[in-house]
Amino acid sequence: MTLLVITNVPDRAAADKLADALVADGLAACVNILSPCRSVYRWKGDVQHDEEFPLFIKTTRERYAALEQAIRANHPYELPEIIAVPVERGLSAYLDWVAQQTRG
């Protein structure tokens, strides 16, 4: 099963570095680096307002554990957002490509 994994990083350099590592290591077939957004959240008792770059990472359920470990090891945040959403439907040729690109 294909997964869409979402994380956010604080700047474009961190986004490029993480995306390159995940694709190079075969943990992600593709990573979309989105435009910066404004995130509002509570951290250690204070409300934070930060600019972040969202990443949409395409992988498989089989590669998720290794992907999560790689994100945690290479992420600049103490507690990174890592959310995996199952892809229920999609172009079968594209989903097959994701599976081929992430075979361990």
C-alpha cells in the first residue's frame, strides 16, 4: 500500500537535504517540497508562529518504519511532525512506480 507522509521543516535547505536523502536511499519515490506556510502551534507552553516548508513524501507501508527513522535522524526539530496517510486510490501505474522506487 502506498502512503503519503507529511512533515514540515524550518527552511528550504533542510527541505532539500531531507528530500535528497530519502529519495537517494530508496525510502521515498518522490518528495514534493511545498511553498512556505505559516504554522501556529503550542510548544513547551508557548504559542509559536513559524514559517515552515511542508514536504509530501510518497512511500510504501513496507518502507514506512525505515522512512520514519531516517526522518527522525535527519530532521532539525526535537519532535518532528510525521503523519502517514494511506492512499486509498490513485493511478495504478503511478502507485506501481512508487512501489518500484522504494523496494528495499
